[in-house]
Amino acid sequence: RPRGNRLALARPDGAVEIYNFAANYFMEKVIPGHDARSVEALCWASGERLFGAGLGGTITEYDLARLCVSSSLDGGGGPIWSMAANSSGTQLAIGCEDGSVKLFQVIPGGIQFERNLDRRKGRILCLSWHPSDTHIAAGSIDILRVLDVTSGQTLQRIMVNYHVQKVTRECVVWSIAFLSSGTVVTADSFGRVQFWDWERGTLVESHTVSTSAVLSLAVSEEEDSIVVGTSTGATYQLQLLPVKMGSLEKRWVRTKPFQYHTHDVRAVAHSSTALLSGGSLDAQLVIRPLMEKVQKKGYDVVLRKFTFPHRRLVSCARKARLLLFQFSQHLELWRLGSTDETGKDGQVLPVCRLPEHLVQLKSKGPEHIYCSCISPCGSWVAYSTASRFHLYRVRYEGDGVSIKKV
């Protein structure tokens, strides 16, 4: 989710990363994951405040200075699948497993439950506010609904497959966007991006962009460009273009396909100058510049693929020839292999001693490891979680290793 100059991104282990657009998309902050915290939805509200929600059923606010959770509140509707803030950032809407849409007020120091909107059967997988904050569009299985924020009533209920004959499998509405014109855009498991007139309940346009599911959708601020992500790893751009030169009549046209991911593109975002996409299994963040929106060409506008972390997850004990690898809930200590031969840079030499896995150190408790380090001599290993620091003494006796908590 982009907000101003920052992008917030969630990982499957519950970790949240903040990237700074102004500083060349550098990852400036990481909030470590937690066993009890899955993040299905993230949104910015009320300025620079960041909220997350997930299948644990709680709404969490993150402290971006101390890089931890500052407050959390039970949503009261079971697992939370979706969350969206209104345009002013004063209200949060969440979509729950029990079919309810709940409103929360953003107040200093946290959030406060306001009320429930009309509840129907079927989990709410996606939500979008109308820019005027008067209506909310909610996507579910086989259905999309438009709710009135003031009365809480369902004003329109549209079956997304009403015009398709003999549908045997259910159609999941994975993502939704409410445009200021009153058009509702849906992305579904049949590989379609569809445009609906919500007041009449009719289908205006339908684009089959993929043979598999369309999982994510984001609209530009001017509402003239849409980026969608699919389960095959492809992303597509749709643009609102004149039917012919000089014509006032415009139509949505699929313009650019990109294949930067190997698997599901679970998240997409549209900034003023780039399309952003996140792959769930290849763990990549891809930033693709919109060349027509960029004045000067330079390093700032090149295609970025973040395939490796911006922070240190491997540390080296040079003297002892040891490497320490950091995972979310354990550390691994390895001894490097060695060779008797010598050669030039880039040459592959025969190994007389193979790399050796010496020890695996598991962290206890639900908090994930934030940082770790090994001393140059290899006799000390330290790691830290959000609330605790751990130090271990490592002794090497012949081929054996003993490790003692300090």
C-alpha cells in the first residue's frame, strides 16, 4: 500500500517492511513477524499511521518509531480478510469471515469500534470506499455488494456470474475498486476484470486478462490507469483511452502485459510514476516505471526487482571461517569448506573439505528474530527479538560443538 512517499509491504510470516520512494525505494524499516500475527491487509490512515489486520481477527497499529505493535483490538467478526481506510483516513472498514463489514473510528492512540453495517452470508474478501466516503463496495464469493455508510444498508447486490450460462464452480471476487464515477471494478478467479454500473446493477465492460485468477487490482489517482496481478505471475495494465483520436468517448483498453513474477501476484499498487507488484512465492517486489510519467531519464526510473533483503541476514566470522544464517525463528551456524589448490578469481577449485552444518539454534516464544551476529573469533553468537536480547557462548572441541546460553 503506497501513501505519499512510503510503501508498506507484508510478508507471510507477519513481518512488515517500509520502503521510501524519495530515497530510491530503500527499505528503511522492518517490523519483525510474530507467530500469532498473520497480515492479510495493510492500510495507511490519518497521515502516517499504519494498520494491519489478518486471520487472527485483530486489527493492529504499528509504532513506526519503535518498530513494534503499538496497539491491537479484536475485530469481533472472526478472521479479517480485508481492510480499507476512507479518503480522509478517519475511519477503517474491515471485512470479516462472518460476512460482516465493521466500521472503526481512528482516534489518538488507537481505534474505536463504531458500528456494524448490514451483514450477509459469505466472507468479505475485499473492500473499497467511494472517494466521497458515502458508500463501500464489498466483494465476496459469487457476489459484490454496495453498502450505504450512513444507514448501513445494502443498496445493491450483484451476482458476478448472472450473464454466464451453466457456471459449475464458484467465482471468487479477489479485489475491488470503487471509482468516483460510480463504476465498481472487480477482479475475479475466472481471470476477468469487470466494470459495473452499481446503481443499475449491470455489467458495463468485461476483460478476460488471464486463463487463471486475477488476485489483485489497484487504480491510479487520476483513475485513468489500472494495474492487475494474476496467479500465473503476470501483471497487466489497463488504460482509459479515447476510442479514436480527439474523441470524448473513452474505453478501457488492456495495454501492457509484464511477466516479472513466477507465481501469485498477491499485491499491486499504483504510484504516480510507477506500477508496483509483490509476488507471494517468489518473494519479489517489482517496481516498473511509467515512462510517460517521467520527465528526466536516469537511475531513478530503471526497473527494480528486489530479490534480496536490504538488511543483513548472514554474518561472517572471518578468523574462524564460520557463517551464521538468520531465519525468522532459528539460526544456523556453518563452517566453510576449504581447498588445497590455488587459482585465479572466478575459477572453481576442488574442495578437500565440504561445508559443515555445525548447529541450529531455535528461538523460543512467538516473536521472530530481528537481527543476529557472530563475533569475528566465532566464540559468541547473539540475536535479538522485539523485546529480548540473547547471547550464547560457542565452544569447539575437535569436531564437536557445544553451545551455552549466557
